[in-house]
Amino acid sequence: MNMIRQYSGLPKEIYFICFARIILSMGAFMFSMNSLLMTYVLGLSEVTTGYIMLMLSVFDIFGALLGGKLSDKYGRKKILIIAMTAEIIALLIGGAYVRSLVVIACEAVVMTCFSMFFPVFGALITDKTGEGKREESFSLLFLCINIGYAAGQVIAGAIFYNYTEWIFWGQGIATVIMLMVIIFFIHDDYDPLAANMAENGERRSKETFDSASDNAGLIRKVLRDKPLVLFLIATIFTGYAYMQVSYMMPLQFAGYFGAKISSKWVARLWSVNAIFCVIWSPVILKLSKNKNEFLVIMWAAILFMLGMGSFAFIKDISLVWLVYLLTPIWTAGEVILSVHNSVLLGSRADAGYRARYQSLYEFTNGGGRMIGPVTMGYFLITHSYNQGWVLVAILCVIAAVILYSAFRMDERKKI
């Protein structure tokens, strides 16, 4: 009961945001079925699929940076409404042309708009919470995302093969519902004009004065924070590893079961992932609260290494059940990373830079996701899936070492 009580007493609008994310996640069918859509619906090769997913990752990164920049300049709510409207239009068209190459252009728009949500929501929640409630708010948001996702992936697996267009139209309907919640129930507390005046010295708190006196801009601010730079480097490796669950695992399933049955296995995998995201979220919040963020995130990389690296032991179809046994392990790492990256970035950013700082994670994590499919596609030409998972484990170890270095550096700065 204490686990649930952690989420009481948050600002009212946080609960509206979390409800909206349940609906959106319940309809987020497209992303987990992407590699199967490219290979078995459009008939593309694994390498070509890798290149297309690389291209989509570029749009993913661009969207995150764009969302962060625009929401700091024009406000959170306005940018959310514009991005959601554009996504809805792209999803409607994508469903109508799901069996032609037009769908790839629609996916590029969807990826751009969807990735804009993350830095904007991160900044919105940071705006509405103080240090004492920030971890709880991000944890509840992540929990609600996965409540919706757990239900949604069961539906996605059932409809993918025979009703492929509804992978897009269903996500469009969910986005419409979320848009209505944002319009009618969310108030934007952020004032871009006031933040701009503060940066130019006309209105300054002590916090903004220190950063506003440095005119070097966002990149200079980030580069001066060495532990943060190490964190961002590490997220390239963890992003690469996480992408392989979306890229390599569906292909591995398809090799075992064929296209029709493999979509159901993929859906079950993501449902198990989502269920354990819900289970782990309050537990991990309880265990990790008020700990050094770098050290906590280091454990995420270790859990990725243990969970995903152990997929290397699945050498034939008789051991596929291990996927479901190992998924809760790397899922615990996902929970840590998803909650604590937002808390870490929010705590190190001034008010006028919050959305842009949140977009930094999407930039570096997206970079790892971007190169993941195409490089792994070439790797799999001459290597097995098992060797691919060994490579993933090695990269996670590198990430853990980098994050431990960031932790030690951050602790020395406090002395």
C-alpha cells in the first residue's frame, strides 16, 4: 500500500497528463510492429529495413530537438496541440496507404511528431512539480504509459496481419482523445516571454542569473557539465541496445515462426515488458528515491546487459520461452532509465532550458537507436542472432563503466 501512496498528493494536472498517456499508449501500435511491416508487408530486405529505420530515427531525433526548442520558445501546450494534429493527419493517410511505400513518408511525420511529445511533456511535468514530487510524477507517468501499452500490444498482435491499416488508424484515434485532454484539462504554467526576459537580465532569479551570464548557449552549458556529458554518451549505447529488442528480436521470431505467428510473439513480448514496467515502477521508485541519479542509471545499463545479453542463450526454437523469463530483467533497467533520465535532466536545467535539456536524452538515445538497425543488419549478414546479443551485452558494459565514471565525477564536485 505504501508503494501506491507514493503517488498521492501530486498536482491535479499530472493525473490528467497520466490518463492521457494511458490512452495514447494503448493505441501506440505502429512502433513495435515496424520491422515486420517493412519486411513482411512491404517485402523489403533486412538491410533495407535497417536503412529505413535509420532514416526514421533521424526524424525521431529531429522531432525531439524541434519539440524542445519550440516549446521553450513558444510554450508547452501550443506545441503539443500542433504536433498531435499533424500526427493524426499522417496516421490517417498511413492507414490508407499501408501496403505502399507512401506509408514510409507517413511514418516519418509520425515519428517526428511523436518524438516532440517527450521533451515537451518532460518540461511540462518539471514546470508543475518541485524537487520533492518530481521523481513520483515521472514514475507515475511511466507507469501509466505502460498500463496502456500492455493492453495495446495484445490488440496490435491480433490485428497486424489481417487488419494492418488499423495499426495506424487505431493510433490516430488514441491521439485524438489525448489531444482533447490536453486542450480542455491542461494549463500551461510556462511563460516564454518571462523566461526570455530572465535570460536577458531583466528578470532574474539566482538560478537563472548564473546561467544567463554565460552567453555561450545551450551547447556550452552542457559541455561545462562533464558528468552530464558522460551520461549522454552512455545513453547512445543503451539506446542502441534497446533498439535491438524492436529490430533484431522480431526478425529472430520471424525466423522461428514465420510472419503471421511472429507478430503475436512480438506483441506478447511487449505486453510482458509493459506489465513489468507497471510492476517495477513503484518498487524502483521506492528503492532509488534520493539516490545519486548517475549511480541509479548505471544499474539500468547493468540490467540491460543481464537481460538482453542472456538472449544469446536462445539457440533454437525450443528455448524461445527464455525471452519471457529474461524480459522482466531488462525491463527493470528500462524503468530506471525512463524515470531517472528526466529527473536528472530536469534538475540540471534552468527554467528557460528545460524542454531543450529533456530533448538531449532523445538526441543521444535516438542516435543509438538510429545506428542500431543498419549496423546490426550488416552484422547479421555474417553473424548469428546469438552473437548479436553478445555484442549488445558488451555495449551495455561500456555504458555502465561510463555512468560509474560520471557518478564519481559528480560526487567529487559536491565535496
